[in-house]
Amino acid sequence: MLRFIVALCLLAVSWAQDCEVANIQVMQNFNKTRYTGTWYAVGKKDPEGLFLLDNIVANFEIKEDGSMTATARGRVIIFNHWEVCADMFATFEETPDPAKFRMKYWGASAMLQTGDDDHWVIATDYDNYAIQYSCRRRNEWDGTCEDSYSFIFSRHITGLRPEDQAMVVHKKREICLLGKYRQVSHTLGKCEALTPIDSINGGEFAGL
Ligand code: RTL
């Protein structure tokens, strides 16, 4: 019995070590210029609380000063039941690791969420798939992540190519999120069927 308990404890410790946020491997030699352009979210792991629902499309750009910015559009529910199409903006602050950014984001409408999150690029081939990860809260005693979100991005609205799936599964396992994702559907081209939230508040615009 004692041996069984010791084995269980060892297993728990090794899991915690593997899943420590500090040990997560990110994209080597990340090239933000090759990352620019349109990415369709085809899978996502939600954080706690409100989040983008579906029809999520992100567009990354490099400004003249070399910094990265992005826009994202997707369906969200506000005030508990109101489905709207949200336009979001983000600026990225660089860190010593080129694949790890701090992302400040806000909505075109003041009704939308604002935030300041980690934004890590776990892996990408730039032309087909990208895996993004963000840990919002770490567990103090073992360094694992308590509240995270992650997107699987594809350059193709139809999803990942079959040949990229194994790599994506491997990376999901490495970041300890395998089995936690759900598919993101793309049924509303640019959310056109929904009220754009700008028209609710008179088009207040938070351009970059
Ligand atoms: C992702 C990358 C591109 C730029 C931005 C991103 C995240 C947006 C988020 C939006 C949440 C909105 C909510 C609105 C409801 O009030 C990572 C796609 C801005 C997290 C919850």
C-alpha cells in the first residue's frame, strides 16, 4: 500500500514538472514577419469566464516601427444572451524570447473585454498551422497553469491539413491540454449575419 502511495506521489510530481508553465517549449527562432496575415481559429481551449465563441479570424501585422499588432473578429455573447460580432484589437510587447509576447487587447466597443495576457507561439510552419497558448494564472505550489486558453490557427478556413494533425496533437499533449479543445466553426462569413457591435454604440472606434 505504501509503495502504491509513493508511486502515485511520484507520478503526480512528474506530471507537475512536465506541465510547469516555465517548462513549456515555444517556437524556436520565431519569425513574426512570416506570421503576419490571416489566421482562422479552427480549435480553441477556453479560459474561465467570457471568451470568443466561434467564427474567429485573426489578422497579424507588423507596424513600421517593427512591432506586431493584430485584429480579431469573432462571435461573443454579451449581457448573458446577446450574440454579437466583436471586433478586437491587440498590440504585442516583445520579451527576451521571440515567441513569447505580452498582448494588450481591447474591443472596438467599450462593452467588450479588455485584457493583458501572455501570448506564446508554441509552434507554427507559418503557411498552414499555428498553436498559440496563454496562461492567465499559475498554480503557486507546482507552477502548472490554472487558467489558460489556446488557439489552433489555420491558414485555411476549412481546417488543418491531414498532414499537420499529428504535429498539432503532439504539441497539445506537450502543453498539457490534449482533450481540452473544441472545434471552432466558421458559418458566418465575417459575422455578417449578426449585429456588428459598433452599430450598437454609434460606431465608437478604437483604431491602432
Ligand atoms: C487573439 C489573437 C489576435 C488578437 C486578439 C486575440 C484575442 C482576443 C480575445 C477576445 C476576447 C473577447 C471577449 C469579449 C466579450 O466581452 C488571441 C485571437 C485580440 C481573447 C471575451
